Amino acid sequence: MRAGNKQTGATNGHHQLIGVDFHDFIQKEQNATNYELALEFGISLGDVKDLKKRLSRN
């Protein structure tokens, strides 16, 4: 059975973005590349892409 992004995020505990200041992320994403954001916040490139996708939906 296939799992979507929501189900994968709920079942896998290693994709938690605890400790990321979302307001700071929003301000820095306008001027920084995905790689720079990943280094700044200590998360993976995939997490940066997922976070941008989630923020654009709201």
C-alpha cells in the first residue's frame, strides 16, 4: 500500500523539525539557497524542501 507525505511524516519520527524557528526560516528563505538554509538550521535538504512546500500551502 502506498503512503503519502502526511502518513510518512506521522509514522517516521526522524522527520521532526523540532527546534526550527519558523519565523526566522521565512525571513531567511527569501535570500538564501536551500543548501544555506539546511546548514543554518541543521536540517537536511529534503526537510528544507518539505518545509517550503508546507509553508506555501498555508
